Amino acid sequence: MSSERPEATIGAPPDGVLATLRRIATQALELLQTRLELLSTELEAEKLRLLAALTQGLVAVLLGIAAIAMLSIALLLLAPERLRWLAALALGLLYLAGAAWCWLRTRALLSQGGGLFAASAAELQRDREALER
């Protein structure tokens, strides 16, 4: 009998294939981790953008209410007594128009952006295209 070691047994995968599969699994997990980190970053950025928009909107509303109240009182006191009802009606219509404009502007601000998870979706599309080659 020879002292040489027999080659791989039939049906057992060579060490090279197993090592390659491990490397592929490791790289796939690293890729998944990167994508999850990107998703987390996008969620945080979206949360901060919404919080900033809401904060700015609330401050604007509070300052606007104070200014409107003071200006309304001043205008109504300056108007002749017989025309005060007309001045009040005009102010009400002006406020209604301003509120409509602000509402449309707020909707436009909140609809800006590339959409939720745009960067993640683009990266996943690139990954899929790379795998299809």
C-alpha cells in the first residue's frame, strides 16, 4: 500500500468551491448590510426634513396669527364706523385667500424630493443589473 493520500472522494465538493461559496455569502451579507445602512440614512434624512418643515410651518402659523390679529384690530379701529362691517368682510376674504395660498405652498414643499428610498432603489437596481450580466 502506498503512503500517498487519496485524492478527493467521489461526490465531495473540492475545498475551492466551498471557499468560493463562503466568499460569495460573505460578500452578499456585506452588500445587504450596506443597503440597510443606506436605507437607515435615508429614513433619518426624511424624518429630519419633515420635522424641519413642520417646525417652520408652526412658527410661521404662530407669528402669522399674532400679526393678523394686531393688523385686523388696527384696521377695524381706523375704519369709519359705518364701514367697519365691510372692512371686516374684506379682511376675512383676504385671510381666506392667504390660507389657501399657504396650504398649496405647504403641499408643494412636502411633495418635493426624489421619493422615499430613492437612493436605495437605485442601488438595488444596479445590483440586479450587475447580477444579470
